[in-house]
Amino acid sequence: MPDDLKSEIFVGGGGEDYAAPQFLKLKYANRHGLIAGATGTGKTVTLQILAESFSKAGVPVFLSDVKGDLAGLAVAGSATAKPHDSFTARAKQIGFSDYAYRSFPVTFWDLFGEQGHPIRTTVAEMGPLLLARMLELSEAQEGILNIAFRLADEEGLALLDLKDLQALLVWLGENAGNITLRYGTVSAQSIGVIQRRLLVLENQGGAAIFGEPALALEDMMQTTPEGEGRINILASDKLMSSPTLYATFLLWLLSELFEELPEVGDPDKPKLVFFFDEAHLLFDGASKALVDKVEQVARLIRSKGVGIYFVTQNPDDVPDDILSQLGNRVQHALRAFTAKDQKALRLAADTYRDNPRFSTEEALREVGVGEALTSMLLKKGIPSVVERTLIRPPSSQMGPIEDSVRKATIAASPIAGKYEAVTDRASAYEMLAKRAEDAAKAAEADELALEEATPMEREFKTARRYNGSRVGRSSATSTRRAKKATSRSFGEAMTNAVLKELNGTTGRRIVRGLLGGLFKGR
């Protein structure tokens, strides 16, 4: 049965003991979804065939390639390669009449710039909440990070990369006394912890994420001249060694989509479909406040035309309030070896509309590789009864691709060369360094002028400097006081001046939280 590219995509079908053909309606594809199942049961293939179908329907896709298997989307499958030799028979069995091998338009991305175009954001755009999550800071340490962002905003200090933030924290510690009176306690110990966490992040390669040019979202939402959506694949095999970094980055990307995309209501098809693989990492160790905000974005971002599909081993990995919003579901087999597993399996079965033809709980144990229980949204957004389905075979290659093919795909990308070169313009690090240098020069000039003055002029200047204090102090005492006065004037200038360096450059305020206004009241 061919795909109806105007209204729905073909997910799978039946055979003698299976369901009628199953379709995911594009009109309801932004109502989000779930792909779940134990390791080795076929989640990756399901993700692959959905990405193919969305692309054919003109919908751009973003997904993360955790194991390197999804890179095969860029290459056509082959009937002579295993397991492709059995795909033709599967397609015939389920009525997939126009099945053919083909490649799809792919854009490769990589936070580290090794297996795809680099992805960068600025420290300011990441915001203090997500940065605190990335660094796994305590509540008190997160508070100091918020103070740092607030001061950067007031002082006009652009926070672009890690060295900007590190320099700002040093200045914050040196001026903690004055800042504490206004914003609350700023302890050197907490600043030290944040600096150490930044160092660990830097050692893990995380510094490559921050800087310019920052990612332009329109580059992830492109279509080909033929009208097919480009599939954006984030190389995540190396990134998965830092799971908190992985989850926080994807959260940031969702927040950017939510903040920048306009409202579109209920479109005929999504503007973008976002697959969140290894979704349990998003919620592991997350605070209740952060989980609440993820729930809010899942509820609200669909009005921006974005569909989010969580990919995980067990539905229990996703909090109930978020799970209830995932209308389109493909559930592969679950293992139930322990009492905890059996309980999770029963709970998973309870989230589906029962089918009188079989037991959902038993089917979850029995479905084989390439099979799944499916439930898609029907007319008016009502979920269908659960059906036992044979998942359609992919048209592209299953598994990784050759490095030469990847390099050729990157070179032929419509954004080739846009993000490869790093731009390092003047920002907080350079501004603070220049001000420190200017202050040192001013102090040296004052000291030199005082030393070159006659004794009478020196005593007169000293008297005026200290508001009429008695004349006759020693030259050494005067020099020491001059240094202290200069130090105070620099600290006061840094605290009180409202600078304009950011005007016309970032177009945004420094202090930002996750999902724009949703986080400003936290």
C-alpha cells in the first residue's frame, strides 16, 4: 500500500494474524509520540522508517544517532545486503506495493565538529538554568550563576564562550563584598566549585559547544528543491559519554524552537519532527521544576508545529504527565524478568485502549523483532485501539556508512562552510581584560605623577585626595593610599556602569531561562 503523502504515512500492516494497515495521520503528527521497547527489538528501524516517511511528506526531521546506525539514511538500501534481502517479502506481506530502495536528503551535525557540521550556541543563549543542569550544580551554586548572568546583563558583558564565563566568575569573586550587599551571599567556595565543573566540561570537549557562529534554526528546517524534508542527524556516539551534556543540549534545542518559531495552530503537517532518543537521560536526576517545564513545552510546542517523539526502552522512563500527551505510539517488546519489570509491563499495557482480540499485556511479551503494538490518533485526535503490527521495512541502508560517504555528504550540504570557522569577537573576557589593563595603567600613572611631584605638591595632592586630612604624611603612605583608591574606583566603576557593548550584536538579553518566558518567573 503506497504512502498518501498528502495526509498520512504508512507505518506497517498485517498478515493473517495482524492488524489492517496502520497509518500515522500527518494532521496529528504534532501531537507527539513514543517509540519504546527493549534493546534489540527494533526501535531504531522504527525511527528510521518514520524519518523516511516524514521526509517524503516534506517534513524536516531532527534525530540523534546514538550508535551510528541511522547514518544509513543517506544511502539507498540494497536487495543483496542482509537483512535487506528479506525486506521485499515483508513489503509484499503487509501490502506496501510501492516499496523501493532509495536514499534521503541528510545533513550531518556534530557538537564536536568531527562527523558533521559543528553546532554552537552562546553561553548567554544557553541560559543559567540549563547551564546549571549541564554542570550539575546545587541550588546555591545555581543562584550564584544567576547572579553572574544578571551582572553580565547590567554591565554589558557579552557571554559567548566558556572563557567569558570563567573571567566573569573571577571578577565576581574579587568583588563579592559589594555584590553580596545587593544580591545575597556570594561565596568563594561556590565559585570555586562552578569553575571546577567548567574545567571538567572543557576537558570533555564541551567548550566546542559554546561560541559563534551560533546555530540558525532555519538551517535545521530546510526542504529540498523537490519538496522533501531534510533529515538532520546529530552524531551522538561520542556525546553519549557525557549523558548530561547530551540531554541538556537537546533541551536547549527544544527551548530555541519554542522561543523562535511562530504560532501556527493545527497545521496539515508538522513544521519539524524532533526525535529524542535515550529519552530517560532527560529525566534522570532532573528537578521537579525542570520536569514541569518539559511537560509545559510538550503541551505548548505543538502549536508551533513541532512534534516530539520520545524514544526509550520503557514507557515508565517518561513521567506520567508527559506520557499522557504522547498520542502516537509504537511499542516494541518489553522484557519482564524481574518483579519490577513485570509491574512496568502491566503499567505499559494499561496506557493503551484494549483490543478485544488479544491481551495487550501478553502481546507485549510476545511480539518479535520488527513487530510492535501500535496506536495512532484517529479523527478528532482519539487514539485507536492497540493493534499488533508488522513494521514496514526501511528504504535506506540499515547500519553505518563509510567515512568517505559521510565526508562527501557533508561537502555537498547546502550549509557547507557556514559553521566550520569559529568567530571570536570581543566579549566579556576581552572587555574585562581591557578594563583591568586600563585600571593598572591609570594606577601606575597616578603613582608616577605622585613620585615626580615636589614635596609641597605631593603633600597638597595628598591632602586634597583625603578630604583635608593633615599634611605631612610620608611619600610611601601616600603611594599606598593612591593604589587603594585606584582599586576602589575600578571596582565601583565595574559595579555601577551600565555599558552598551551588546547593543546591535546579540539582539537578546543575557539573562534567559529555558523556554523563554516560561522560566523567567522561576
